Amino acid sequence: MPDLRVIADTNFLMIPGLFGVDIFGELDRITERKYRLLVPKPVVEELKEIAAEGGPRERSAARIALDILLLSGAEVVDIEPPADDAILKLAREHKYVVGTNDAKLRRKLRSNGIPVVYLRQKSHLSIDGGYNYKV
């Protein structure tokens, strides 16, 4: 079975720094198949901005997220901002799963039939919607 593609947004990548949840271990658990993490370039830029100008807790979480990107081998996708619009467009066009905690984006994704991975009870990830998409 080919790898699943999971697009990560800013707040999804900040989960490890904010809540101490291993997003990769959790993605392994809930998908039970190989996956590739995709990160739109506007998300990377947003993380850099938060790492430089956010509050202390957010700066730390953004730095951790940027380190995770480097170490994980996530693929940065060059797509036009704003990040939420880019994520929705990419997910809809290619039928990818999206990792986000943003309630507004989650509603948009679900109304378009796109599966969403999100943080539940500040302790683990859950998936809303099926993910038997082409990859």
C-alpha cells in the first residue's frame, strides 16, 4: 500500500512543544500505515515568525516544531499563502489527510470531505473521517 500523505499546519506541528504529545508516534498508531508529512511553505514561515516574535511558550513550541521539521524529513511544499487556503486547496486537489487543531479549518476540511487528524483531550491524536484516499 502506498504512503499516506498528511499535511501539517502550524498548530499541529506545535503540539509536541505545547502538550508533549509525540505526533509521529500518534500518527503511526492511528493510521497503521506508512505516511509522509507535508508542510506548506507558509506554515514554515509562520513557525519562524512565532519563534521570533511569539510569547515565551509559543516561541519554544515553534522552535521545537522547526527542529522536528528538520529531523523528520518532512517535505516542504511550495504553495502560495495564506496557509489555511493553501492547505485546503492542496488537500482537496490531491485528497490528502490534514493535521490541524484549528476549529475553523477543521470545519472547512470536513465540509469538503477531507479527513482531519487533531489533538484530543490534550493527550492523543484522533482522526475524523476516513482516510482511504489515493496518495
